[in-house]
Amino acid sequence: MHIVKSSNMSQNRRIVIGDVHGHYDTLVALLDSISPTTNDEVYFLGDLIDRGPKSAQVVDLVMRNQFKCLRGNHEEMMLDVVGGPEVSIELYQGWLYSGGHATVASYDSKIPQEHIDWMKNLPLYVDLGDYWLVHAGVNPNIPLQQQGADQFCWIREDFHSSNQAFFQDKLIITGHTITFTLPGVEPGKIAAGKGWLDIETGAYHHNSGWMTALDLNQQKVYQANTFDGRIRILPLKKAIAKVDSSKIMSRRIRKRA
């Protein structure tokens, strides 16, 4: 499905879209509300697949429209299973348990090599200069050049609990962790921490249902709801909930006690 419209306007937008998780219909509704044109840059933060019913269609849409996309932990899990000559039963079962069943069904058990090769070539991050896009985050205790998929696709509390920004000159935009799982964040809200924004609002989760896109240039948020079909567009400042990193740190300490 091609959804990008031609435009003679000089204005361009940089639009970042959070985790889709196979919810194709919600994504189409979200893109309809955004109406991206050929002048716009559209970025996906990964986790196009798993959990929802139409992962194959989501991947096809992103590929056909030549949208930029990062690799998420769910693409990592899928590639661990189908990206090499040997299949580990343990990895396969882990992927299925994490939502891979729905992905396999959406492909009718036959994932095309074209899609596998495309996922293999997805970058782990994109540096836009003033913004740094990554699926999960970074480890604040390790130099950036020493980090890889284990951090960029999987990290959670080590990143969110940091009390200082990783970059001084750019804001990190992530998905991966559903925002309402962070302290003080209501379902559907974007979470704001020290030098980062998390826009994974839980399109597949029944406590939320919101899929989120962020227009970086116009500081505008677009959201579509998987379960009731609502669409809402609001200024970024009204969509944000600030996260107290000390509460995440104390939660980590309690877990280890």
C-alpha cells in the first residue's frame, strides 16, 4: 500500500513513529491523520512485528513506501530464528511466546527472503543532529562506540534511571518500553526523562491502545487507538508526562534487595 502523497510545498516534517506490533489498521489510520508527503521524512523506531494480527502487511507498507526504520528487539528475535542456517528451538519458542505466533500466521508460515534481508539491513540508530533515534535507549555507563544491539534494542531501567542526559546537544527518541509502565505516566502519554522521550504508548495493550507519531519539526503528536478508533492530534507539551528518574532507581534497588 502506497500512502505517501506528492507535494509541491517546500515545508518538510520529520515524523517518528513508535512501536506498531502488527497493528496494520491502526497504523493506516495514524498515517491517514498525518498525511505524509514526498517532502516528509518518516522514521519507525522498530518493533513493526509480533503481537498484532498483520505484521506482514506492516512490513510491506513500510518497505513499499521506503520509510526509514530501525531494528527493534522483536526484529532481533525474529532474525535470531529465521536469519541464519540453523534454528534454535529455545530461541524459536522464546520468539513465539513474545508474540511471534501472530507474525508467523500473518505470513502464512512463509516469510519471504526479501523481508528477512530488509530486516537484516535495518540500522540500530539514526543520528539526525538535534535528535538521536533508537529503539530502546543507550547504556549511560558504556561509551557509545562500545554499544550494540544488546543495549540499543533491549535496554530499559539502566537507561531510564539515569539522572543526567547522555547527549548534551541532542534529544534521544525511543520506543520499546510502554510509557504507562514508568512511574507517574498515564496511558497514552509520552514519557520525558533526562535527555530522552519515549513514544511507545502501547498500541497492542488493552490498558492503552494508543499508537503514537511525533512530528519533530512542528512539535506535534498524532495518535490512533487500536480498540476504539479514536484519533487525536495535540501539541507535544500537552502530551508529555515527566518521569522522575529517582523513582525508577529506587524501584531497581527494591528488585535487587
